[in-house]
Amino acid sequence: MPDFAEARSMSAEEYLAVEAAASVRHEYVAGEVFAMAGASEEHATIAGNVFALLRSHVRGSDCRVYIADMKMRVEPASAFFYPDVFVTCDARDAAEPFAKRYARLIIEVLSESTEGYDRGAKFGDYRRLDTLEEYVLIDSRRRACEVFRRRPDGWLLEAPPENGRLVLHSIDFECPLDALYEDVSFPRSSTVDAV
């Protein structure tokens, strides 16, 4: 079996076998494998805050929240990703211990190195999930958040709420932006509020 260093292209099955033993996480898109970089303190703190808020919110329901180490399989794109946080409420995912397929909500925390990909090609692949209702981008460099919602005629970037709150219709959740950024410090020049 090839390893990631020597493989030029590999099947999804080969990727899963090698990834299970890898010390570094890798994403997989149509035969290509990409190593994932480590996260900044701000990125990790925001993702942890989001996970804790959502986990508390869905407790006792059929929904489950996953953080960075659970794979999301996007079969139409022949891809496996590690979203920062995602929620699935689909019973079919309970039978999948290593990769989920039916996300309702995906949240990515933006960084300098990932922002273009998270907004572009990755979002394009995520949109191919029939179950996905909302895609959220949270900036790790300044206080800013965007929510893309699926509509019958396509995806729409919702106007930012005036009250500084994150509202997620897909799981009936709402919280102040302050909760997302708890314990996160920004340089003085980047604390402008934008949702």
C-alpha cells in the first residue's frame, strides 16, 4: 500500500487506510491528498468555543456536533474534509464511525492560509451535499462572521444581523458574537465589528 509521500494519486479506499495510521491529518479530493497545517491559538479557541456552544445546544436531540478530527465525506466530489466544526442530525451518520456524510451545518474558521480555499473550492464541494443547509465562515483575525444559507434557487449570503448575534436556522440556534470570540485577543487595529 502506498504512503502519502510516494503516492501521486490514490483511491478513496487507499486514502482511508493510510490516513488511519497517519500522524498528520490529510484531506482528500479526487485522488489528491493535502496535508493540513496546524492552527493558531485564535483559530483553535474559536473552534472550541463554537463546538462547546453547539454541543450544549443539541444535547438530548438527534443531532451530533463534531470538531476538527472527524472526517466529512462529500461523495459527489470524491472528497474527505476535516471541517473545523459540523453538525449532523441524520440517523445514517450514526452507523459511520470514521467519516460522516450528511452534515446539516458546516463551520470553518478562516485563517490567512485557508480563507481562499474555504470560500472557493471547498465551499463548492460542500454545496454538493444535499443535506447541507448552512455554511458559516468565522474569521480568526478579526471579529467577523458570514452565514451562507441554502435557498430553493441557490445559496445566499445572509445580511449580517444588526444586534451582533449569530443565528443558525438549521439547528434553531442563536448566540452573541462575543461567545464565539471568548478568550480571543486581536491586535488593537483589527477589533472592528463586522458580522
